[in-house]
Amino acid sequence: MADDKEEQGGRIFFSNIGRSMELEDEIVLTSVGIDIGSSTSHLAFSRIVLERLDTRYMVVERTLLHQSDVLLTPYRGNDEIDADALGAFIAQQYEAAGLTPDAIDTGALILTGVAVRRSNARAIGDIFSAQTGKFVVVSAGDGLETTLAAFGSGAVARSAKGSTRVLNVDIGGGTSKLALCEGGSIRHITAIDIGARVIAFDDDRRVTRIEEAGQYFAAQAGVAVVLGAVLAEADAGKIADTMVDCLFETMQGGSMRPQTTALLRLPALPAGPLPDVVTISGGVSEFLYAGEEQRFGDLGPLLAVALRKKLAGWPPALEVPQQGIRATVVGASQYTVQVSGSTIYVEPLGSLPIRNVPVIKPSLALGEEIDTGAIAEAVSDALARLDLVEGESPVGLCYEWEGSASYGRLDGFCRGVLMGLAPILAKGHPLILVGEGDIGGLVGMHCRQEANVARVISIDGIKLDEFDFIDIGAMLETSGAVPVVIKSLVFPSLGLGHEAFEKQ
């Protein structure tokens, strides 16, 4: 889609095709997802069909057009991803798919794992975003990557079936991400420095890279690992066994050895009942489930062997995820359009338009008496879950108002929200509130006049979900409303593909 939208008669037109979203019952989009990880990089092209339901377009069909080869993420030295090599690979995959960047309507670029921490990761995101059009670009830190993997693997959807507790373990090149899911939601997450590519070697088994975690596990296994030296298969197996022992300890939750705790990147899973089901995603899953024969010069195959042995004696059932290595390739963005009506508050008007704002949807307790501290804590938790606490971008907070709009309830709600969003507002970003009810004007006015917030964008009548990104357009002179474009990351819904995996 073109970047510039034109307002004609109060409707939203996309200038490259001159069509009114309000008049079309069906929209077909071509999308691309790009995942650049610490170990591998790959693409997926899809065709998305959306149908209009009231003012919102919903995905009714998704067809995979082309899945790229898996590329070992190229590095230029130790600290920089080779943007030129990545660009060439992506160009080759567009050609293989029979598509050009101009033919892409939308997409998502995700930087994950150790790749995020490379010195030029953000520059790469910006470069690819500019090349491929209107993208959602996300540098996924530990919390967001864990959450993406849980949704992308289908574990969250699987947990909605019955009363099933599902533990998804996404094992990538640099880190492992664990998400405990229940009732269609993620209950707890953690991440640990365990990955297939913490030690890498060439075809002659000569070590080409050692991450800090690789040095640690080698020492724990009593194996000397030196750059340029040969790493014997048996020694690599000892290291993999040591890593899986540590990973399995993390999977069980509760108290653990201090040396394991030191490797955690997020707080440990709490003690509690074992999950009913465990799913494994990420690159190691290809060896665990499918018996992948290609070798990538890392510990992936040996980690799969060691983990399978551990899981064979564990009560939870091992099931096949909907997505394995591509769990965090979110495929594409889904574009929908909604319009926020007259009960909005924008101050100053020059704050609009605003683009690509990530959305959080905290679980807010809006009882008769609103607990300001509880509201703040829920907002803070949502920011942490999606790695937004640094305040690098504005954030839209979506809420569902319940009950009366008395002064006391409004004040408790607004002050709690402001406390939770303090890291965002401190960076000079506007306060962006999106309500599903008809109270946006009151909430916005209260924040501006009673809490003295300088920049407020408060709209309502919009339904959003976590992982959505929104564009809020300038106010329409004809109606006083503002157009809202919603870009939703597309995850698998509950369906086929959850086969039981026989333990051997």
C-alpha cells in the first residue's frame, strides 16, 4: 500500500489504487514476513484475504505463496550483521517468489535473539523497512520474542482447548524462550542463555565462534573449546547434555541452582503443577520432530537428541507445534480500518497523524473502587511483556471501560495509567489511549485538565488486541472523526496440526 492516504469525501483512499476501504467487502493483500535471528534468517510470502465485519476487516483466508530457504545469519566480524549479504538473500527470495517489493502491500520484519544485540541491528531494520514499504518493524527483546514464539507456535491457541496447560520452549541460536500458557493466554514467561549456536564450527569441526554462554557450558562439561581448534563430536555431545540439564531445570519452574539462575534473562517460571503439554519450537525443533538432516555447524542436532531423552521420562505429553523454526516469523501484517467517532480528545491537534504505534492491552481491574496502584502495575507488566519499557517509541494503551464514569473512578484510572506509562511519557511521547466504549473524550479531558498531561490522544469505539500496531490519521473536517488503520500480526488460530508426538 502507498504511504500517503488521500481523504476524499470523508473516506479513506489508498492513492496507489484509489479505492475506498469503506465500500469494499473483501480485500486481498500480499504480505511478507522477515525474521532475522541470531542463528538463521528466513522469509515467508502470503496472500491474505480480509472480509468486512461492520467497520472492521477480519482475516478469512491465508495462503502461503512462498517459503524461503533458511540462511545462516551472516556476520561481518563479531559484532555486525552483514547487511549486504542479507539484502542479497532477500532479493533472491523475492525473485524466487515471483514478486517485487512494489507488489507487497504489507509485512513484518522481526529481529530476534542475539541478532538484536548486534551493533547495527536497528540500522538493518530501518534499511529493510525503507526497501520493502509499509512494514511493522520490531526489534524483539527477550520478553517480546518469548511471547511471539508462544503465539506463533500455536501454543497459546492450543491452551484454549479444554483446560490445557501448555509449555512452549522455543530454542533458537542464542537463547531459549519458555512460555507457560493456559486458557488461551500466556501466564508466565522466561528466557535463558541456551542456544544451538553459542558454539559454531565449520565442516571440519573447527570452532568459528564462541559466545560467552558457550564458554560457560564448555567449562561446566569439562571440555576445552578454542577458536580454530577441532571440537570432537563426543565433546560437543557433553556440552549439549549440560545445556539440556540446565534447560530442563528451567522448564520445571520454582527454585533452581544459582548457576542456572545466573543464566536467566527474565525471572524464572514459578513453582506449580506441571504442564499437560509441552511443545518445542525454534530451530532445534526441526531436528527434534522432523529429523532434519542438514547440519548448520552448531549444537542443534545434539541438543535435540539430549532433549528428547529428557522429555521421554517427563509426564507432560510432547506435541507438534503449528510452527517450528518459523514460530516467530509472523508472516505478515493484516490491515484493518476503523473510525473513532466524536467522543475523542486530541490536544494539540498537531499531534496527529501518528504511525506504527505498538499497542498494549493490560488486564485492568475496573471495579467499583479503582485501585490506582493495581492499574499502574498491570500497565508496567504489559510494557515489560512486549519490551517497551525503554520508551523508544510511543505506546497505545487499549482498555475496555466498565461501570460509571464518576470523577473518582476516572481519576483513579487515569492516574494509574499515567504511573504505568511514566517511562514512555518521560521520553516526550504523547499519551495515547484507545477505548472500546464511548468514553474517550472524558478520559482524555481528565488526563489533560486534572493531571496536566501536555499531549493527549484519546480515541474510542476501536477494538484492538495486543500485538496490534496502529496509525491514527488527522481529524476529518467533514465529521470530526479520526481514521485508524490497524496492523495486526497474524498468528495461527486453534485448528489442525496439534498431533501427539510419540516419545521414543
